[in-house]
Amino acid sequence: MDLLTNPVQPYAWGSTTALAELMGVPPTGEPQAELWLGAHPSAPSRVDRGQGPLALDALLAESPTAELGPALTDRFGPRLPFLLKVLAVDAPLSVQVHPDLAQAAAGFARENAEGVPLDAPHRTYRDDQHKPEMIVALTRFRALCGFRSPEQCAGLLEFLAIPALRPYAAMLRARPGEAALREVFTAFLTPPAVLLAAVTEAVRRTFPGGGPYGADLAAYAAVAQAHPDDPGLLPALMLHHVELEPGQALFLGAGVAHAYLSGLGVEIMASSDNVLRCGLTSKHVDTAELLRIVRFTSPPVRALAARWDARTGEHVYPAPVDDFRLSRFDLVRTGAPRPLAAGAPQIVLCVRGAATVASQGRSLDFGPGHAVYVPADEALRLSGEGTVFRATAGLGPSSR
């Protein structure tokens, strides 16, 4: 087992204080958006086994079966299939979707054949993997996620009382569900400037009044303030506004349009960097590919609660993928150590209090914002006082 040194991504939407406070270090004065814990080649964590710092992806490449275990290596190849993050969201992220496995593989191969460099700003597919993800709130966390039903979308547009929105509301009420959402969403990707200005003014004007859309309009007003004159505001109106309380989670599968708005959270995902954006961004927007990937279904969006596993003493967050498994331990100093079985690699992250992992006469202590990497063949005991998250793959004894 190894203490990890983890990179921080300084994206503009990040908080200047939240990650520094979590880790107990002085703030840099610049935005700090994401703490990455894993082996993604663009920003891997590092370990030191006595010969100097080594990137975790390089360590896994040296001995994949020993580090990852035979079951995981057979299923995913010689790589860590998940990436753990801590997100500190201080301003709205872009509205985005992620591809499924087949779409990612086809898109990656196509851009390779076209000779598009992997680091090109106009590149859409950075790898051949899908990117399902889950966010667990550490503070109150606000997001946009999934399409409202056509009737709900029409009701919101009508509430804004903008004459130029009436034809879109009529489309939503007249067309079949997915067709209506696709037609209006496509039109909203490139709205006339006068319509965008009118909607921006309307959400700013109407949200202080409360009413049936009060909380939603407050969220859209914050989006408009953070991204003035960005056409992504109109597609954002079509998405559910969700507020997670600490401990609640949200799972996002392929093709689900979403944007994080504010809060601190632990995020786990398949180890991929494939993102298709449709607004609230200065980055590349591939409209044709986006419309091919996004799913225009409108099921209800529900916050997920963790499931208590009395056998292991952890709260498990259910996810319908085997790339990752995320659970939470609420440790008390007087409690018995919790066993962490071997079988798949693990990353154990402390977010509150202090934790200790022990194995074969060796122990490591770590506090908030710090984490330990555990290879597949190592069984541990976890103790301490506070809150600890455990990330692994959905395979092997350690995932059950």
C-alpha cells in the first residue's frame, strides 16, 4: 500500500478555497477545481516505493497482473478502469454528455484515421472508453441532469412569458416526446441573439419571485451570470435542476445531458476523458456528434442513497457498471477495524477526521484530502474516526 501524491486541476470554475481547506494547506489564490486520484495518463497520481516518485500508470504497466489482479486485467486490460476525484465547483461547468463504449471506440478510431492529434483543441474523442460517472455530495451540491418531460419544458418556457418562446413551447406540446425534445434542443443550440438576451433577462427577473420554478430559475440565473451571452443557457433550461444533500449521489450514464453548478463532492468515473459539450464553455463544440450521442429520454431524476452493508460495515453507492464501485465508511474511534478484502486494486480517500490502514505489521495514517493506493493482492484493516471513501472496480472479493 502506498500514500498517493495527487494532482490538482486548476480549471476556471473551481473554488479558490474548498480543496485547500479539505487538505489543510494554504490556498494558492487561484481556482482549484479537481483533485485527481488514479492512473489516468493525463494526470496520474504518484507513489514512492523508495526509488523516488513514480506515476501510478507507469507502476501498473510494470506489473499489471500483480497490481491489478488477474480478474480485473482479463476484464479491462492492464489499466486501472476507474478514476476518483474530489470536485470543488464554484461556477457552472459546461452542459455535456459522454458516449457509450461502442460510440467511444468508433469515434476514437475515426479521429485517429483522420490524423487529429490527441491534444488538438478540436479533438472530440481522447480515448476509446466510455465515461459513466457518479457524484456524491460532501456539501449541498447543485446540478442540472437529464431532460425534463416535454410538458415540463413547455410549462417553464411559458412561465418565462417571452413571445419568441411560444413556438418552442407549442412544439413541445404537439410532437411525440423524444422528437419534441430533439427538435427544440437542436434549435436552442444556435438561438438568435435577441432570443438569448430575452431569456437571460427573464430568468434574472423572475427567479426572486419564487413560484413553481423559483429554485430552478435561481439556478439558471446563476448560469447566466457565470456565462453571459452563452447560448448554452437555452439547452440548460430543458434539464432538471437537482439539489443533493451531503451523502446523496447522482449516477450519470451514457448520453445523459448534465452540468454541475456548485458544491463539493467525491466523483468516481470510468477512466476516460471523452466529453461532448453543448454550451457554457469556450471549448470545442461538435454539434453533429453531440446530437448523435445525446439521449432524449426524460425519466425522473432521483438522488441515490447509499445501501448499508452490515457484513463489511460500509455504505455502498449502487451503480449499474463494473468499471467502478464506490462506498463510504463512517468510522468511530472505538469501533473495530473494518476489513478491506483483497482481490482488486483500491483507493481509500479520507474526507473528514483521520484514518489508518494496516496490513502485515505496517500501517499508514492519513487525513482529509489524502489517500492510499492498495494493490489487488493486499488485504487491509481500516480504522480511525471520520469519513472515508473506498473506490475499487466492480470485480473480485474486494467489490462485494
